Amino acid sequence: MAPVTDVLPPEQPALAGLEVPRARRRRLPAPPGPASRLPVARVCVDLAPPHLDRPFEYVVPETLDAAAQPGVRVKVRFAGQDVDGWLLERVDRATHEGRLLPLRRIVSREPVVAPRVALLARAVADRWAGTLADVLRLAVPPRHARVEGEARPDAAPDGAAPGTHDAPHDVPAVDGPSVAVPPVAPAWESYRGGPAFLRHVASGGAPRAVWTALPGTGEQRWAAALAQAVATCLHGGRGALVVVPDGRDVDRVCAALREVGLADVAEGGPVARLVADDGPAARYRAFLAALRGPARVVVGTRASAFAPVADLGLAVCWDDGDLQHAEPRAPYPHVREVLALRSELEGAALLVGGHARTVEAQQLVVSGWAREVVADRAAVRARTARVTALTSVELAREGPAAAARLPGPAWRVLRDALLAGPVLVQVPRAGYVPVVACVRCRTPARCSTCHGPLGLTRGDGPPSCGWCGRLATDRRCDECGASGLRSVRVGSERTAEELGRAFPGVTVRVSGARAAGGVLAEVPDRPALVVATPGAEPHAPSGYAAAVLLDAAVASAGERLGAEVDALRRWLGAAALVRPTGEGGQVLLVGDGAARPTQALVRWDPAGLAERELDERRGLRLPPAVRVAALTGTRDAVAAVVTRVDVPVLEVLGPVPLPVDDRDGSALEPEVRTLLRVPPSDGAALARAVAASVAIRSARREGGTVRVQVDPADLL
């Protein structure tokens, strides 16, 4: 048989004479043409790779011409998939010579990236060697479609008819300031430069000040002073922004604003509360109120530093030394520096305030970039409590009782002060007994499984590991074989238990993130012992009768850069809640703390300690006297990034191996850290060079990991 060379496809036979219909071709609709005006859109694509940190150009279809306004969220085609982005601007001509893809759709008509916010985000990305997409992710809260409908029922999303949202309501608009500001704000009369600062703000100026606040109640408390400054700015016709560490401080500032006649937006006033802990809906509602104009004053936490306040006249950072002001996500900006950049870009006044003073704020004063607003010594003595440091020298006369955690003088102060009102006891550690050691040789107790620290969560239970949580029921010391344990660090829960036994019949309250009742905002003016960790001290309406600051050596110890300044900040935060000396207020610092912060607390001189710390850092070439970029990651990856950094005056320190964190027992690749140090004048060049090197690494898909932090808070 001959081989078959052609294989024909099977056919469906048809009857003779029957006409076979032809298949009709489906006509695709013609793609819409480009917009007649400004047809090119420049989009920031929400992608992580650093080498994509630039605007990409897309064609604006004619059908999306009206909705594609600068600042809106968009969907675009990138690398074969739909990705999110922000439309930054529209231009006449494209710089790209090839064919441009069209915008896929407009996610929302809300221009969430205002031009001033986009400019600030770009400056923040350049300052911290980050990307614009990373900063916009921090600046713009996630979209909440229902909230958009509530706030503006006539602005329906694409494809929906107007007025179809659930329960829409209008946000009340505020055409202008409606508050009568007194000629002189009473809270600022005690400060040198305070009234002058407010006059400049009211006249439309842009002064920059570092404010060391004094204790006080009523109109003299720090929240009332901020409210008076905000009211002055609003009276001058401009908006204001106040950034504080946590939600409790937001509540205090909002309450003080209501006292001067500035109510919340929901009540018809100009104030919006922008806090992430309030939930996505509340946060987005406050963001839209600031974006659309009803909210001319925004009070919030870290992310509110980017709030789109119209015609910003005053930006405030309260307690800039609090770690909650440091963003834990890339590119790791700090609120103080973000607001400093914003004040320069928008011509707004800047106020950096707190009971203490950070070294970075002192650098602003010394460089002449900002002026200090402080009280004279007479006002300091009149407004502060009497401070006594109970060190081992002062307690020598007590004999063996001097070694007690609560020595006799402190016990007597607590007993006498309880007759006049509540008493505050600050403990640097939370929990019951977070650290224990061998009772015989005092070797720190470690878990036999993961080598984590052992501690006690209650008095009648076995020790447990702080890392893996395992119970150490039959533990024996590896050094001497003893089974007994002794406490090394005593937490707030154990302190409250001991005080309850020492003062029977007295109410004992515990305030802290790990406490059963959480962090207390306020306690009544009744006799009680209030045990709190640093930062969790509740306020008393008339102030505390006394405060005892325990474990001073623990609070001021540590190798971290700025540990002494931070210890003073925590002590002053508690001491500022105590009544002044004229009303019997006392503050006792118990323990052999570091000498410099102890003396600064006794003299109530935070600026002096910050100045001495800054002088030392200049000699040692440490931030903020220099600019530093820390590169952390695998050795080869870090070395490759450092090799490409070309700055005229560059000092490379490292690489230094970092300890491997093996708490879960898994093997991790060792990491190293390299520091790049330059003078302050070359800080911008260093950030650009590091960002360019990281972008090259991303484009080449080099192996390993690298994390970049410019001026990190945990340098040591």
C-alpha cells in the first residue's frame, strides 16, 4: 500500500442544492481616541522595585477625560497585569517615543494625592533614599467606597448612578474661622518668645520654634497651649496640623480645641481627628474632610503628617522624642523631619514641642534654623514640683534598708501624699517579673529550648520563656546546678502587688499596654496608687500629689544612642503630671541612675542635657552632627551597594556582623551592617547615591537582601 502523504480534515457532508451560510465576522468596537486636551497622564505605579521609582506615561482615553484628574487613583496595565497607581499630572506631549498604553480605568474620582502632598512625598522619598510609591502608601489611607458615598452622594463611582449610596449625608462646610481669639494667649505668656511666635503665625508668617513646655493644669496645660496656637493660626485665615504620639494625646488636644470654640467636623466645626486606630472608615472620613475643605484643622498620629490641609499655616509635632513618631516601614521617615520639610515647602510655621528636648531639636536651635521658646527660671520653679534623687549616697543613713526597692523615705512620701490625692509610681518594665536569674550564682536564666530569657507572669507559677512561651518546670542552672530563682527586673504588676500589701485599704490602679485594664486615660482626684509604665501615665484633673520614679538605673542604662536623653524624657513626662511645689507636689527618683539625666531632672533642665549630648556627638561624629546611612543585609549584597556609592566626602564603617536571631531555631543567613557617614552638607548627595545604587541592584536582580535606613534611630 502506498504511503499516505496528505491527511485531510474531516468534512460535514451537505445535501445537494442546499446553500451553506457563511460565518459572520464579529466586529470589535473601535478603541476610544485620546483626549483632545492634555492627552498624556504621568502615573506613579504602586510597585515595590526601586528601579521603577519614576512616573510612567499613559494615554488618557476620551471617555476618561473628565475623571482623569491629577491625584486620582487609577488602574493601569504594567508588565502584563493590572496594577494600582496614582495619576500625578497630565501633559501635552509624552517623553516616551514609543506607543503608550491607555489608562485602564479610574478607581475613584477623589483626588487623594493633592499637589502639595505629592511634592512633599517626593521630598520625603529623596530625603530617606526611598521610593515615591512607598511614601504615598504611608500618606494616603486605603480607599473606603462607602465613606466616599456618605461624604458626597453626588459623586458616584464609575458605572454607578449618583445617589445610590447607603445613607448619604453631607459633611458640613466651614467657610472661614468662626472663633474669637484673645489678644494674648494665657498659656504662652510665661515663655520667652511665645507671644512673638503667635503674632508671626497670626500675621501669616512662617516662624520655626522649639518649645520646652512646663507642667500645668487648666489653661496652662500643654494641650491648651496648642489649642490656643491653633486658634491663633485659624484666626489668621490658615489651616493647622497637630501630630501627637498616640490616641490619648489626640483626645486631649481635641478636648482643648473644643474649649476654645473649635468643634469636630461631625459637630459642624473645623477639626478632624485622623487616627489609624479609629478604623478604616473613620480614618478615611477624616482624610476626605481635610481634602475637601470642611476640616481646616487636623489632629492625629504619625500618618497625619501628610494630611492634605488646605493653606497650611502651622504644623506642630508634640513630644518628638517618642518612638511612635518614627515610621517602622520603608523609607522610615520621622514626623519631626517630615513636618520640617513641609514647613519649608508650604511656607508654614513649625512648632516642635515637649516637656523634654531631643538632641535633634537642639540641633535645629543651635544651627539657627529654629528659635527656642522657653520659660525663665522663676517660672520653672513656680510651675514644677520639688524633685529629689534618692541615690545610694542619699540613702546611706538608712543602713541595710537602703537596698530596698522602695526605701524608707519613698515609703513615707507615698504615705503622706495619699492624704492629699492620687500618687503616681512609674516602673520602667511591664509584666510581673520579666527577668529572673539563678538564686546562687546570679546567672541570667535561659530557656533550654531556644535560649530565650525566663520570667514570671504571676507569683505562684513556674517561669516561662519570653520568646517561645514554654514553661521551665524542672529547670536547673547550667553553671551551678541550683534550682532557685531570684528577680532581676520587677515589672508593674509585681510592683502593684507589693504596694497593695504595703498600703492595705488603698486603691491600686495599673496602667499599661499589658495591664488588665489597658492604658488609662485619666484617674479621679481621690487617694489612690497609680502604677504605670513610661508613656502610659494617666492624667489627674488636679495633678498628682507626688510621683515616685523607680529603678532609675534600669531606665537610664543601655548602649542605645540617646539613652540618657530618652530616660530624662520619660521621667519628665511623669514629673509634669505632679502638682507644683507651692501645692505640695514632690517627685522622688529612686535608684542610682546615670548622673547627667539625674542632675537634669533635679534642675529641670532638659535643654542643658540636650546641648551637652550634642556637643559630645559632634566630637564623636554621630547623628545629628553628621548624616548616616545604615545598610543592613547579607555581606555580598551590602558590599555591592556600597561599592557603587560615590560621594566626595564619604567614610565607610564596617561591615560589622550582627548577631543571628535564632529564637525559632531556624538557621538564618548571617547579616552585616555597614555605615556610610558624611558631613551634614553632603546628606542629600548621600541619599541620592544610595538610592541610585539600590535601584541598580533592583534592576540587575542581584541576590541577597539589603535594608537601607538613613539616620536610623537605633544606630547603636
